[in-house]
Amino acid sequence: MKQLAENTWIQQVGESLSDCIGSSKPNHRKFTFVHICNPFQAQSQQREIQEVTFTSMKQARSFKNGKGDITPEVQFLAAVFSEDEAYALTHFDRITLLKRSTQDLQRFKNQHNLPLLFDVLAGAENVNADYVVFTNVDICLVPHFYLSVDTLLSFGYDSLIINRRTLSGWPLDPQLINLMALDLGDAHEGYDCFIFPRHFLKALVKANSAIGTGGVMQGLIFNMVALSKRMLILEDIHLTWHLGDDKLWAKPDFLEYTQHNWQENMRILKVLAKSLPDRFTRFSKNFHRSRVEIIKDEGGSILLQRKTNTFGQFPRNSDLELINKEG
């Protein structure tokens, strides 16, 4: 298991989960969870995908294994626009209404009514739960998901980031979920499942990054690195899965949103790196998915610089230069 910073470790593809646990024994305390999503009233395929997702969540919440271990208490919370409230209430225990969207930012040529990540997360601030689980609405759970997350946290980790598996060829039928959950699929390059203590929510350095577009989760990852005592990134574990790999966020009319997200995330990183320069210098260097490195100039100022030999058009050097000038 590779250590990315003094508080952050990663299980890489091909590495056994047992390497992340070692010989220690779990603390068998049961935690409580609030699982927050952003469901929306979709048409055709997108609606069917959400139906599969939410059915898998309900099955995971009611899961019991043969030894009588009971799944921890989980509340389902939907953060939605008012027009999606009725649909959300068919699957979630409670809702919180979003008051803003990307349309309130007034900076995009192609207008889409997209939720803002940190507005969604803020909906869980006053929920009585130990931990927040945040996933996209197309991320399905294996039946033992909550029980397994509870056990992983009992090994002394206080934050988890879980990489999904990508499944191909399945019909969008909730009745096939138990079979889908058996399919190991393929490892995915991104992150779309986050578990962290609820008290983090009041301490987050926030930005206006938009859900449903590229790069949105980077700012949350940076915040978790800053706030966690012991964080584990899991790249090769079969706890979540996604049907297909359509990458709707990569369509041309969403590229300006992706650029916006990277600009917002780099501002978060700049703030956090100033507070924890050694941690973020080490993390940005060691994390293989990082596209940015942290450097100190001769005067001790923190600067962001795009890593050499990185792929993808974002973040742009011109954006980093602007953020560095902002101080």
C-alpha cells in the first residue's frame, strides 16, 4: 500500500485489500450514515439508470449476512431542485432543496441547469449521522456496501474514496441487480464515491464546481486530504459499479463547465496548500492522478504548476498563472 502523504494511503489496481488492513483487528462500533445524492426527473435511459441505482441502495441498506451482522443505520437524503422533489421522495427518506444552479453563476455560453457540488453536500450538515456517503446517481452499490464501509472505518480510517467498477452489456433492469453485482467489470479511472465524517461539512473550503461535468470531484478530494486523520483511496475494490461508460460529461457543450470546475478546484487547492504546504506538496507529487504539483518560490509563496507528461487539456497553464497571481 502506497503512502501519498502523512495521512493518506492508496490501494492501487492489482493490490490486495488485505494490504490496507494488515494484522490489526477492527473496532466493532457501528457508525451511522447519511447517504446523499442528487436525483433528478430524467427521461428514458437516464431515469432507468437511476431506478437501478436507487434499488441497489435500498437492497444494501437492508442487507444481512449469514452471521447475523446487521447493516448500520443509513438515512437517504436527496438534494434536489424543486421540480425534482416529487420524484426524489419516491426513493429517499427526506429531501433538501437546492437554491442555486450553474445558471445563477452567469458565465456559460451553453446554459445547463446543473447543481453545485458543495451546495448538495451542505444539505447533510444538520442530519444526525456520524458519516456522509456521497455518490453520483449512476453509482450502484453491492448488497454488502454499507456493512463493508462500516468495517473499513473500524480499522481506523476516517475517510474513504472508492473507485467504481464499470459493467458492460447489461439491460437496465432492477430485477437483475443481484447478478450485476457479481460482475467484476473493469476498473475506472475516476472517483465517484466518498465517505467522510459529517463534521467535515462545516470546515470545507468550498467552490462553485458543477456536478455532471468533468473534474468536479477534485475539490472534494483536496478537502478530504486536508481534513482527514487517516484517509484511504481504494482503486481496486468491488463495492460500487456503473452501467456502461458513456462519459456524457465529455460532450463538447460541457467543456466550458469542465474548465470552470478546474479553475474552482485549483483555487481550493491553493488555499489548502498554503495551510498545509508539506502535505500537499507530497500528495501532489505521489498521487498518480494528480495533474498539478505544488512548489514554493524563493520567497516562500505557494505556486501551482501543471505536471509534465500529464494527459488531458485541463487545468490549462493560463488558468494556473491566473490563480498564482491571485495570491
